[in-house]
Amino acid sequence: MQFLWGWLTCLALSHAAGAAELPAETYVHAGKLLDVRSGKMLSDQMIVIRGERIERIAASSDVKIAAGATVVDLTGKTVLPGLIDCHTHIMLADTDNSHYDEILLKQSWPL
């Protein structure tokens, strides 16, 4: 019987610990947001992020912000989702740009 109570206590504690580890919510209030599917610019939008995933995007008037959540105010900005800078010269990390052409034009790609 004592084993059963110990097991139930461990189960309850692990359940409580799991509930405490829910991903945090972040709300990004965008003044304008480019909807890449429709090609339209939307105004006054809220991006709801749970953990590392976008949960939904809706008009800010349709979103209730959870207590204690992080809010990023971009009301004066335009959000362009999905754009990534793919043209980066990560291997050209010289401290000054005086050798840029020499490095870019004379060193081999495998180097």
C-alpha cells in the first residue's frame, strides 16, 4: 500500500511539473503585416507565438492577450514573414573591409 501511495505521489508531481513547463506565449503586435499568400498588406495584426511556433495570426481586436505574456510592440512597423538573408559571406570575417576583394577573388571556395 505504501508503494502505491509513493507511486501516485510521483505521478501527481510529474503531472504538476509538466503543467508548469507549458511553452510561454509571445504576442507580436504588427502595424502592418504582409500576407504572402494573398499578396495583401494587412493592418493592425497580432501574431500569437507559443514556444517556438506561430500559433495564429489575427486582427488585434480578435486576440485576448494572456496575463504575464510577452508583448512585442511593432505597431509602427511592417512585418514581412518568411524573408531570410541567404546572401551572407560568413567566411569573410576580416576585421576591416580592406581585404574583401582579395579574399573574395583570390582564395578558393574550399579554403
